[in-house]
Amino acid sequence: MATDALGQKPDGGNGRVLLLTTPQTYRTEAFVAAADRLGVEAVRAINLPAELAHQWPDYVVLDFDDLDGAVAAVAALHQNRPLDAILTVDDSGSRLAARASAALGLPHNAPLAAEAARNKLRMREVLRQAGVNTPWFHGFPLSADWQAVAEVISFPAVVKPLELSGSRGVMRVDDAAGLRAALARLKKMLEERADFEEEPAFLVEEYIPGAEVALEGLLDDGALRVLALFDKPDPLEGPFFEETIYVTPSRLPPDTQAAIAACTARAAAALGLRRGPIHAELRLNERGPWLVEAAGRSIGGLCSQTLRFGVDASLEELILRQACGLPIDGAVPGGQAAGVMMIPIPEAGMLRGVAGIEAAEAVPLIEGVELTARINYPLIPLPEGESYLGFIFARGDSPAAVEAALREAHGRLRFEISPYFPMSTV
Ligand code: ADP
């Protein structure tokens, strides 16, 4: 049968995957488009209570936190429509993907690996045991008071919840007063979560100084293939850690890049991540690369739009190809530099309008501006918030030119934000 440059069989029938999604994710469309392109059937599942199933007729509705129930539902689905793989689009489905894959005998990371990659305390324990550069760390229950915490840590430190993502609740603290304020804030955040029942509840760890990078990779039988290394040219020094610009390829020297890949591979092996996508954040200083976090999923938000492989294949295509046993050897990174800016939230309030989008899109090298925040909805910055205003994409001949274009485009955007008074306070 004829195949394209990456070995695709154009007449479809290339497999069936279950995609675990959430109502909040931006990732589903890219996976579905990639599946269509590959002739893979993507069955979409969504993390919702069963009562809402009628509102999502195109989805299999599953409660990801009811692991036994969800695994049984996936097994029943598999009986009628056999699956080749179960993939999660973000962290929320990683435990279910691993558990259901194990139950159905499908290739996936072991459930224990998904557990370690989802729980920041577990991850630190596993990495320390494996001899990967690890900051000091301590786990605490929600009831721990700040004086007790202050007695066992030193400054600067980072306070973080065990299972949130997107830098939510992650705060740098430089002294006892800062620790007291940060813990009060974190406790309020965690207590407000209906599903909150972890014990221990939060982690305090050493602040790792240095520049930060993000590595996007694919694991195959434990071997790491680096798909992209992103520099993060804006300093991320706290007190909160809002992502802004990602640019690839990295401008770091080749030996530093090799050390980053080696550290990620060691961390993946220690965590038991052996197959499928890996997304890792690392910091670099005179003591080498430090793993901040690694997860068995691909990059979040709309950031994957920056990546192109071989003959215009997307990151999602590579992930689906691997999941369905299609060849990925032709998947070399596209030649150009590319970047994305996650547009930061300038202040809390109600988003009333955004001006300058056309002017921003007119900047050379800018591929597009996508606003994801909704007009007349509240904007909540970190550490409590969980989203960005949107994304700016650029592509060009050099990382420096791409970064400059992103900054220029961002400078042309104007956000109108008015004060927000929650109903309970008026
Ligand atoms: P999340 O999973 O919510 O993104 P992370 O643990 O990855 O949480 O932390 C988010 C960001 O906070 C990191 O990308 C990094 O910039 C910063 N950060 C987290 N832990 C540390 C640390 N120990 N030292 C320095 N910065 C940190």
C-alpha cells in the first residue's frame, strides 16, 4: 500500500484510541485533527459527573476520580469497540489512562509511574532515591501551622500543592513573614476545593535558582527521543511563576542540551515513564540541570502549535502514531525556529475588551494571536488562577527573531480590565 513520507496509510483504518479529555482543556481539537489526518478513530471521553452526560452527546462521560468505575466503563467500551491505546490530553487523566491500559493489556506506563508523575511529593521521593539532582523537600498536612513549617525549612523556598498544575498555588517564599502569608493563601485555595482530601497536602522545597527550559519528548521502550527543547527567556523568579515565552530550538550550548536530555531520561527511568509523551521542566545552574517536574503527557495549552515535524506533522500526530504502532522515524523537527507567548494576566478583574489584535498579527513572523479568555468574565491571576489571556505564535529563521516578534506583538495588545466584585462581597 502507498504510504506518505512518515509511512501513513492514507485510506484510514489505522487504529482506534480513547482520548481522555476535560471540559477545560484546549488540547482535544489538535488530537482529533491529527487522528482524522492519520485515519485513526479518536473516541473522546470527558471527565464529568454522569448526570451531565446528556449535555455531551459526542463524548463518553467518565468520572476520572472514580477510578474503578471509570476503568469498568472503559473495559465495556473496549468490548464493543476494541482500542489500540488510551491517551490522556493532560494530567487529569494520567492515572485513569495507566490503570485502564493495565486492565485491558494495552501498552502504557505502569500505574505506579503515573502516580509518581502526578504527585509532586512522590516524584521528589522517587527522584531523590534514584540519585537525580533533587532540592530538599518536606511534605505537610493542611493542618500544619507556619511556625512548625518554618522550623524545618530554610529560605528561599517554594511552597506548592501536591497535585494542582499550571503553577497554581506555587509560591516562592524568602522569609518567615512570606511563608506565613503564602501558607494562608494556599490553605484557603485547597480548602475551597470540594474534592480536596490529600494528606499530606503541600510541599515546601528548596528554591532552585537558574534559567528554566521545557523539554518535549517521546519515550519508546524507555529510550528518550527529544522532540523539542524550549528556552524560557523571561526570568521565572517568583513570587509566582507565570509562564510567558517559550522559544525553540534552544540557544543553549550543545553539551548543556545533552545534559538536560540525560537528566530527563534518568528522571523518566526513575519514575517508570517508559512510553509515550513526556513533558519536563528543568532549571540550570552551576550544579547542572535540575528536574522541576516531569509528566507523562504532552505540552499544555495551545503551545504544541509551535511544533512541526517531517512533512508538516504535528506533535499530536507523532503521539498517535506511536500509540497505534505507525512509524515515526521520519519525525525530525521542522527546520525553523518557533515560539509561543502565553499572554500573562496583567491584573485581576473583569476582562472588558482586547484591542490591537490586528496590529499584533501584522508584526512580521507572527503566525497568529488566539485569545482564550472570555470577554465579560473574571480574570484570576496566579497563584489562584489557572489560565492565560491567550497565546501569540511566531515562526522565523532564528530564536532571537522569534522572541523579538513575540514581544513586539504583545506590546501592541491592549487589555481593558475593570474591577471585579464577586457577588458575595457586594
Ligand atoms: P505545576 O505542575 O503546577 O506547573 P511545578 O512544580 O512545575 O508546578 O512549578 C511551576 C513552576 O514554578 C516551575 O515551572 C518553576 O518555574 C517554578 N518552580 C517550582 N518549583 C520550583 C523550585 N523548587 N525552585 C524554583 N522554581 C520552582
